[in-house]
Amino acid sequence: MSRYFALAVVMLAFALPLVAADDIVVADFEGESYGKWQSSGEAFGAKPAAGTLQMQLPVSGFRGAGLVNSYRGGDKTKGTLTSPPILVQRRYLSFLVGGGGHQDRTCVNLLHDGKVVRTRTGAHHPTERREKLEPAMWDLKDLLGQSVSIQIVDKASGSWGHINVDHIVLTDKKPQLPVAQTKRLVLSKNYLLFPIHEEATTCAVDLMINGVKVREFDARLAPTIDKIDFWAFLDLSPFQGREARFELSRATEKTLALIQTADEIPATSHLYDEPLRPQFHFSQRVGWNNCPNGMVHYDGEWHLFFQHNPYGRGWGNMQWGHAVSTDLVHWEQLPVAIYNKSRGDWAFSGSAIVDVDNTAGWQTGEEKVIVACWTSTGRGECIAYSNDRGRTFTEYEGNPVVKHAGRDPKIFWYAAGRHWVMAVFQEQKGRGGTAFYVSKNLKHWEFSSHIGGNGACPEIYPLPVDGQPSNSRWVLSSGSRYMVGDFDGRSFKPAHKGTHRVHYGRCATPQTFNHAPDGRRIQIGWASIPMERMPFNQTFTFPHNLTLRTTDDGVRLFAQPVREIEQLYGRQYQIEAGRHALAENASEELVLGAETIDLHAVFEIGQAKKVGLNIGGNLVVYDVLKQQLQGARVRSQEGRIAIRVLVDRPMLEIIANRGSVSITAPRAKRGNVGKVIAFAEGGQAWLRELRAYELKSIWKR
């Protein structure tokens, strides 16, 4: 019996948290109820959670089998959990905490005489993709012998709107916790380099100059040199020659030692030639991108601003990345244009214009002013202006210019009314939609109208129908959906019910350039395609030219790759001209020696039920009976279907019938294309055209 008793003691020791003999366990949340703790709201339920809850990321770092977890019902639920009175009999109170990093909303509070005297917020931010409780501690020396209570708070309902707590202990032994690390540097080089490891704990990084915080962000910093996945970088040009102090929470001394200044970004010999790096689509050097914004043309330069996290592969730290091009094909990435103001005030999507007539009065030299407008998550719609061709921006001191329940402003000049228009996603009476505001000077805006049915990142612009300037329509779009109608400078009236679409697949939130020359309307979208194990993540679609054309279904939007792609054409491959029969056992093929191509094919459908292309193992199929190309509805024209495919290393862009449909998709089979095979199924078809052009890399001149 004694042997089994000893084994039971050992098992119990591993199952339960270990505390010193004189420690007082306030709560370990191992029971079937909270005991005398009082729960309000829905978030905490009637008893502790047994680990991870439904639809939650795996929770770790707690002790035993139970913990406080307010994710019950997801992030929408709210509530509080309050302890009975606790007599402070030890100097320190230690506990484990996780969940959202929303100050005062997802936190643990220590109450004394009904007032909050200590607080600790959860550690997780939107960049996190895992949940782990971490040690925390309060020194209660000033409260010894007095009565306090603990309040666990969940007042947040958005992303990471929950709190996790476990193992609350009073102790006289000071807990050893990770401490903030501090480093001083003279900023004499181009970049401050940060070693990134995607599995590391997130650190909060603050850069201070003369006691003023000038940059703040979160990053997963590598603990040792052998764990570095890639180097993130911060542009130091605004602070050259100055002494700076930066502080890092939850970082080790080894991590601190890896942070350095440099004139070059490490591993530049491999930059832009990684296995999944798009070779003719723009992508950022490192980090994350999502929506394009602030797209504007000025004096020969196309400016592409974009949602960017320079410090990790995941979404977070939202600010405006910036790239410029003189030909819509070759791009140069510039320093970040608009930084997040703080951790709680990120720079979300927006737009940019050229204030040609200096209506705001910000022009100081010969250059016209480029004005950017974005959603500041902590303030509202904000404005900044540039007098140096978009290289640096100055925030307007009167921000925000519009404060409302919405985001993603698109601003443009309405010439007929001599005023500016802001189209912005805005909920009204519980409905999403687009609100319109107007202004004479970009500083003072007034609400004009609202139309329901549209979502985030609205876009509005006029286009001639069938190329006839005297017959123009306005396009109001959001994401992949659009409406055609009329706009009088203050309100939009659709010409039809419902919405239509031209974009399918992984093209999200496409936006167009303001002030494009020659009346062109050029569009770029977010290609939401993961780039596994690359230092960068996601990319953008190739620029497309938009037109309105009359079809059997009415006036519809078309999107085709811009003509500038021909600059990249290399060797051409094609079959002989003629009418080539395709059947169950007959096909036509091109043998290629390229990884990136612009492919054109025209099928005469005949009796076939399906026609398509096998592009090095990637199938592009048109279903004749369903009238669908890769799931997108496409009608054949006079018994024919034209298919164009842009093939890049990680992706395909598939365009049907001169742009009636544009589909963005990840490339399942990567590497050299090898062969392109044209085929038919279920009956005979004919191939009228099959040609391909090798595409040169935009990164190698």
C-alpha cells in the first residue's frame, strides 16, 4: 500500500501547482463553481473553464485543470468576476494572466475601499495567434493588514475581447518576472534592425527621443541568433544623429543584444528572389500587407500606399507602407509614409489626392500638395499633407476632420460642384453602407447623404460607356461588388437593383488611382494569398485598366491588365495559326521554359461540355453547361471563350473575355511551367489561339 500511496503523492505533486508552505492560495479555480466570487454578465459563466473554450485558440500557461476564461460565447460577451474580501497577509500578490490587451477593458483590478489601486491588462494584441497566460505580480507593502478584493473585468467585445486568469497567490517571496529591457543608441545609420521569430512571445517596443515616444509597435523578437526568421527594420532618416532610448517588454538581454543599427538590411542578396516572391506583382520587402490605399498619380509617379505591418508576418501595427512607380510595372519601396500614432491608434485604410488648386492652403513651394486621408482607429478620419512629392507627411492639427461610426475614406474632387467628396463606409440605423461628406477646403466637412448595401473600403468614380465621353456613368463599389448609376456630387442613385461583380477569388478591397493621366482608371487589389515561411506575407494584384461596356445584361465593368505589362515580354511561344481540333483524346500543347508567363487562349466551344488549360499542373476550366470559369459566371461570346492567365511564382490571375471576369488564385503547382495543355471534355471543341510570353522579373533590370 505504501508504494501506491507514494506514487499517488508524486502524481498529485505534478497535477497541482506548487506553492511555498507559507503562501496563501487566494484562488486556483479548480472547483465546480467560483465559490464566493460574484459573477455578472455572460462572459464568465457559473464556473471556471476547463481550459480552451469552443472556437478559441489553444490556451496554455495556466496551472491545473481550470482557469477563469471569459471567452464563453466568443469575444462579444462581457461581464465581471469579483472576489470576496481578502485580508492582505503577505507582501506580494502573484497571478497568471492572458487574454486581450485592452487597457481598462480586459484586465485584473485590485480594489481597496471601492477604488482601483492596481490593474493589469491582458498581454495579447491582434498580432497574436495563440493564447498563453503569463506571470504577473503586485507589491502590496502599503496594503498589509488591510482588506482588498480582486475584480476580473471583460468590457471589450471586439478582437481579443476576453480575459484569462489563474492561480492567485499571496506570498512573501518576490516572484521573478520578465522585466523591461532598455537600450540607448546614437542613431547614425539608416536602419534599426529587429530580429523576428514568428514563434516568439510578442514584445512591446517603444522608441524614445528626448523623453518623447516617437515610435511604438509590437513584434515577436527572436530570443537568440539561431532563431531569427528574418530582420525587420525601422527607417531612422527622421532621427539621424540623435540619441534614442528604446524599451522592450518581455525581452531577454540576448534579444536586446541582437537589436542593432545598420546601413543595409541583412540578407539583401536574397531579397526579391525568395521561392514565393512574386516576380511581376509588387510585394513589400518584409512583413505583412493587406488593403491598398492612398493610390494617386502625380507628375509622372504612381503612388501606392498600403496597409502594412513591417514587423511581422501577421496583421497588426497598421500603418501606411509606400511604393512608387513611373510605369505601373517596376516599383520602388519607400519608407513608411504614415505611422500608427500609438498602439491603440492605428492608420487604417484611406485614400490620397493632389490638391491642384491649393484649396487647403498647405502648399509651400512649387510642388503641388499630396493629401492623404485615413481612418485613425483612435480618433476618426484624419488628414495629412506632403509638400515633397509624398516622401514625408505632416498631420493636420485639426484632426479628426470627420468623426463617425465608420472607416475607409475615399476622397476625390467633384469638378462640377467645385468641392471635395468623401465616400466612407458608415453604419446608419444598424445598416452598413456608404456615407458621403463634402468640403470646400479638405478641413471642414459636412454630411451629405447615405446609401445602404455597400461595405468596407468604398470606391466611387466616373467612366465613359463604350469609350464615349458624352455617355458616362458612376461606379460605386465595395470589395468585389459594384453598382452603376448617377452621382450629383452629394448622393448616388443606382441604375439597377442589387450589385454586380467583376472580381473573384483572392482579390480583396481593390482601389483605383486618383488623378490618373489620359482619363484612365487603374485598379490594384489586395491579393490575399499566404506566403508560407517567407519574410513577407500577402501581395497585390497586377494593375488593371477599368472600362464600362454595354452587354446583353446591361452596362458592366471590365478589368484587363494594363498595357504596360508588355515591357516585361520576353520569348514568345505559340501554336500555328488555324483551327485546332480538341476532343477526349486530342489536345494541343506549348512547351515552355519559363516560371512566369502571360498566356492567351481562345476556344471555339463546339459540342464540348468543358474546355480548359493545364498550366504546369494548374487547371483552369470553363464549364460550358454552368457557364462558369473557376466558379465565376462567364457567358461565351458567339460560341467562343477567351481566357488569359498571368502566371507568377505564387499566384494566377485569370481574365475571361477581355476582362468581364478577373479571378485571383494561389498557384497550387509551383515552379517552372513546363507545358501548357489545351483540352476539351464531353465533345469536340476547337482551339483558335494559344500563345504565351515569358515575363521578366521587375526586380532585375
